[in-house]
Amino acid sequence: MQAYLDACEIELQAFKPGNVSVFSEGHDMTVEQFRLSANVSAEAITNPDFTLGEKIYYAVKATREAVGCNTNLGIVLLAAPLIQAMQQKTQSMSLHQGLTMVLDDTTLSDAEWVFRAIALAAPGGLGDSEEQDVKESASVTLTEAMVIAAERDKIAEQYKNYYKDVFEFTVPEYNRAFVLSGESSWSALSVYCTMLARYPDSHIERKYGKQYSEWIAAEMRSLTRDMKTAAGFQQIYPKLKVLDEAFKSKNINPGTTADFTVATVLVVLLEQLANEVLVAS
């Protein structure tokens, strides 16, 4: 449970342009709402007696009841399989191997629970789908449903590719930044910026199409270059502030990228725990 709570808090400590952080709230959401969301969802998402689908539904339900809005659906969708993998994998398995096992074994029931969770969270730009619409009954497993949605949603794509972007791109980026800085919030910010420089944010494109995608990517490429040469956070703070104001003035919220940031930190923390257990044994 602590790894999940720590991952959520570290992401809030990073000044992520356009998103909610301790430096800047926005989009009618506050830092305290995100902290409360993490706290109330933690019990369900880490309950070893729950199936994957139940973890997701009850975490979202607890959040909705506590804050009345969608603060963490993407976080929960990405974090729950990782936590399930940590609980189910054998000691000799890597976290990634455990995750592969979890995603290969999802069920129709998991899909039903998750459809209910998504409908309850009512994320922005959800709309209707011709195939496996969340407002209807599922007829495939959760992973199969996510494969169908993968072309239009970066989080769904991770169920299809076994979190390739996390394990092969964002986790190495976090570790690289942490070796250089020794700071988790800086490393989380580096993940957020480098990912947004490379991939369009699903949450933004559901709302606006590709209207802002290249502009955002160009700004974030410039920011990542500055981060790699900066002496520290204070040196890039002015640019972060300007970008944050520019994004929020257009109601741009890279929420999916923020969700990936939490998932990345969670992987790092869970892998550390797994290594500690291995060494202790």
C-alpha cells in the first residue's frame, strides 16, 4: 500500500505543466483532492482478496464517493495490474513477468467490473464506441477490450503491449534522472516531460483532436533539453511556470501523461521492494 501512496505523492511533488501539482492547481481540482483520492483508493487497489476488476472498480468507487470527480481513473487502471502482479508473482519472477501473467489471465468478469468503473468515473471525452462500449455489457476479457481501445487510448495500449512504454521508456528515464539528481520529484518531472515530448496525450486528443499536439511536443522537447543542462529545479522553474500558465489558459491537461508518471514511479518502488525481498531471502 505504501508504494502506491508514495508514487501518487511523488507525482504531485513534480511541477508538471498543465497538470495539478503542489506548485499549481487547476482544472477545478486541488492537490488535496488527489491526496484524498490516493488514500481512499489504496485499500481497494491493494486488497489481495479482490480480483483485478474488483480492485479497479472499488478504488474508483471510493474515489468518486470521496471527491465527486474523476481524479485517478487512469492511475488506477495502470496501477492495479502492477499491484496484482506484485501480489501474485513468484519470488523468482520479475515484476514485468508477473504483469504479463496478470494481463494474459484477465477475465470477462474483470471487463465487467472495469466497464462499471469507467462509466462511474465518467472521464472527459469518453463518448461512445461501436465495439465494447463501457455503457453496455462486456463480451470479451478485460485485456481483449483494452486491445480494441488501444488505438485511441494510451493506457489501453499498455494492456496490449504489456506496459512496453513504461518498462522500456519511462522507467529507464526515471532511473537516469534519479542517478543524476537523487531527487524523486525531479525524476518524475523528467518522465512527464520526455513522454509528452514523444507521445501525444490521449486525454488532450480526446478533447481537442490533434489541434495542440505538435505545439505541446515542441514545447516539451525544449523543456527536456533545458532540464538536462540545468543546475537544478530553480533554474527551470520560470519556464515551468510559463508553460503551466500557457497550457491551463487553453484548458489543456496532460492527464494521461501524469497517470503514466505515477505508474512509472510505482514500478520503480515495487521493483525496489522485490529486490529487497530477494536479498533478504
